[in-house]
Amino acid sequence: MKWILYFTCSLALLQNVWAWGPEGHMVVAQIAENQLTETAKKNVAKLLPGQTLASVANWADSIKGQSEWAHTKPWHYADVPDGENYDSITHSPEGDVITAITQMINVLKDQRASETDKQNALKFIVHFVGDIHQPLHVGRPDDHGGNSIKVTFEGLNTNLHQLWDSGMITKQQMDYVQYTHYLETHGFMAPSTEIPEIPFRQIVTEDMAARKQMYDFKGSNNVVLDASYMNANLDTMNSRLLLGGKRLAGILNSVFK
């Protein structure tokens, strides 16, 4: 059994995983689903018959390798250098995670939008709200959001971005339903879901503050990290997952009043 677990953890770390990894995105989506109003639940069910928010949480990653969806790749992140903020940087004409969320919210609100466009917009929102709460998706452009920083974590070769995407989540050895229940019942940050609009600037500020702690290690490449690094950052990771889910619920409850 030990070698099976080792292989599973190794694969999760070494593969080209997504923001939060598939499981992390499903955690964010499940937290949101648990906090939808009855009206929002009915509207979501209408757009996604037979599906849940968790079941579509990774759709945006699954399609971005297709030529017809290649233009959505830049929508998963926003590069913000140290010492800057989102308002002070030059924004990509291809869009970023903030412009993408805004655009998709507008599609959901547009009575003229087709059913297919609204379905896709909802699936994009579920994913991108997860993305923006992973601090390395508001990343340093010089190291590609931590992707170019090679890391050895408890003997496994990965990079800093992948470690945060899924490596530390995998180490918790819970499926997304169990992890959701854990986050909802263990007193992590739990703000009100009643928000008039998504606080993008606040989220960027939160991400950049978390980034300082995430880079708290010696060296800039071939970094060796152990369980002490994970333990020092676990509350931050859990809070970002929970806050992403709550803010996603807030967005959908606001859109589907």
C-alpha cells in the first residue's frame, strides 16, 4: 500500500497540473454549492442539468489545449510584479483572470446571451474564481508564477507553482468532499457571502501578501522543502480555498437573485 500511495503522490506532483489541481478546484466549487441560495441553485441546475459546480470545475482547464479555446489560456492568471498592483501594471490585450471573470459575469447577466454561452460562462466563473485565489495565479512574471522555480518537496521533484496547485493538497489525503467538510468545520476564514461585486483589488492584495510567505525559503532554484514548509503555509492554503468558495457563492447568489 505504501508504494501505491507514494506513486499516487509522485504522479500528482510531477504532472503538469492545473491551478489548485483538479481536487482543489472541486473543493472551491463544492464550498460554493453548499452556500447557494435556493434561487441560485435553481438557476445553476437549469444551466447545468445533471451536473454540479464541482463536476464542471475543471472544464476550463480541459479545453484550453484545443485550438478553438487557445485564446482562453491567458485568462487563468494575472502577472503582477513585486511592488506593483493591478492598477499600476500594463494589462495584456489578451485578457487575464480579472477581465475574464468580469466578462463572464456580464454574459450570465445578459438576457440576450444564448443558453450555451451562459453555460460556458458559468463554468468559466467556477474555475477562474478558484484560480484567482491561488496566490501564484497573481504571480511574479519573472518566474512565471513560480513555475520556473524547481523544488524538491519531501524527495519529489516539482516546482513551486505545482506544489501549491496540488502537491500540498494531495498530502492531506482527503477527497474533495472530505476536504470541503474539513474547511467548513474547522474555523478557517469565513467572511459573509453577501457581496455586491467581487473585490478584485482586495483579492490581488491578499494574494501578494500571501506570496511573501510562499517564497520564504533559501535560494531561488533547486530548493529543498520539507513538511515544515507545508505546515507553515497550510493555514494560508486552506483559507484561500475556503475564501474562494465563499466568494464564488457570493457571485452566483448575486447574479441569480
